[in-house]
Amino acid sequence: MNIDINTILNDTVKDMPAANIIVVGKTGVGKSSLINGVFRGNFAKTGVGKPVTENIKVIKKVGVPLQIIDTQGIEVADYEKTKLNIESYINENNNSELSENYVHLAWLCINDTGKRYEDAEIDIAKYLVSKGIPVIVVLTKTNEFKNNEFADEVRKAFKNYSHAVCSTRAIAEVLYDEDDADEILGTRKIRGIDELIQVSYEVIPEAQKKAFSNALSIKNKKALDIKKEQASKEVLAATALAAAAAATPVPFSDAFTLVPIQVGMIAKISYTFGMDVSKAALTTMVTSLVGAGGAAFVGRTIVTGLLKMIPGIGSIVGGAISATTASAITKVLGDAYVLILYKLATESETGEINFELAAKLLKSKVSL
């Protein structure tokens, strides 16, 4: 059987719209550090910023399904202009959910060390909530994560205008002795990023969860947990499709009919774990799994290897693949690939996963 990889991959990515997050905060509040701490690929530093207005810039990066709408100049002197530009941007793009620039989530950043919030910030949060945009107040550069009176004050002030208040420290800090600049007293570790990731994942629309998962940096444990959770959903969806496809028993020798479902599943899992969304990257990864030609999949060999991994049906050598067996084969394949990616992610020293290696490891695991 020939496989049209292009068709499979087009179908894989067409239902994965980008996630768009508006980040509001004063100059110097630490928005870039926060963005780079959450998302992969040093996003805020290496992404391309396109000015929309004098106060708004949209940051995006090739291969990452994310747009950051960065607002600048929320200081009191520029507040009215900034607010007007924010309102214009949202009114233009959020009137239709089909807009590629639809704002799905807002992070309102306030510098914790300043111990001060402005009425203007409450006003912005109130407006965003009125437009149906979930707002998370992010306290940046936090030093005190317990008994933080300012954080408690912010929670009360923004109670009706935010989904949550998250205290964060996006960059580790080295503490030096005041009297001896060469003596290191200790470090303040990165904190609060996992909580921000979890809360953001909970409130971002379902349709954007795949893109949000893709964009997350694997350097954060919660990001890996979310990727694994989202990838497991893809496995279950493919398992159901495989069962339906095999409702009429599939002759063992024609087990190739399961391949498009399984290749699509592998591509979606790869996407969830942070693969470059370009079709070229997906094609390279899938080709390393299905064979050098990319068109002929060694179905019988792969399926035989998978059957050996499934208790109770590992002795099947002929006959037909039932719906139960087809779904079991697909689930074993998906679960094995998720575990491989999770392991490679936890062991990565670069913050990236080698998806070509992952595909080869999967192939070696299920082949004869």
C-alpha cells in the first residue's frame, strides 16, 4: 500500500490553530524573561516582532504556533493611548473566532518588587474580562513566595477581574555578600513558572491547547506533564479511529489500512511535544519511521512487533485483525512513542527533542 504522507500531514496540522496571548505590563517589568521562561526557542528574543501600532507589537517565530501580542507603554503618561490601541486591536480581531489574531488569553504583568499596582491596570483587566478574555495577573521578579502581603492585596484588588494571580521568578538570581562582592551567599531559583503554565493551560480554549502545548519549553516539568497529557488524548482519539476502521475485520496481510491513522497519530504526538510545525520537519520524522522512500510502510513487520507487546494476542500470526486488536495495536504504538519523547525531553540538555532519533527508537522498539 502506498501512503500519501503529504495528505496525512496536511490533515494533521490543519486543525491546529495558533494560540495568541496578549502580555500587558510596564516597561522593565520582565515580560521578555517571562515569555522566554515559559515558551521554547528563546521566543521573545529570537521571534520576529511586527509593529501593529506605536504601543503594540506582535511577536511570532517560524515553526512555533504562538503569537505574543506585546503591549508597551502602560505607564500612566501613555496609558490612554495604550488602552485605546489595545481596545482597537481586540475589537478588530475578537469579533470573529475565525480570526488568526483572536486573543485567547491575557497575562497582566506587575513587578512584585515595586509593591504597587495602578488603577489603570485594574481598568485594563476589567476591559479584557468584559471581552471574554481570561486574565491571569502575573507578579514578576518575586522574592517572597510565602506570606507575600502584596500578592494577597493584588488578589483582593483583582478578584473580579482575573482568573488567578501567579507569583513568578523567571530568572535565577545569584546573591552576593554586600561587603564582599566575590562571596556568593546563595541563589534564588526560578519559581512559579509551573503554576503559570498550569493555570494558562486550564483557561486557554480547547482548540488552542495543542498549539499551547507545542509552544511550551520542555525545561519546565509542568510543560512536560501537559505535553504528555495532551499527547495521550491524541493516542485515545487514534485508538477509537482504529477500532472504527477495523469494525469490519481487516485481513492481517492488509494491516496497512491502519497506517494512515497511526502515522497521523505519531505526527500529532510529535507536534504536541514541540516539533517544528513546518511540514518539512514532520515529513523528515515520519519518513525515518516509515522507510527511506516514505511511501511504503512495512505494515506486517511493524504490526507483528506490536502484537508481541500486547498480552493475550501476541500469538496471532494470521487471520484477521479485529476492532479490539486494531485499537490495542494503535494504543501500544502511541503510548510507546509518548514515553520515548518524554524520556528524551527529560534527558535533553539543549531544551529541544531530537524527533528523528525518537522515530528511530520507536521503529526499533516495534520492529522484528
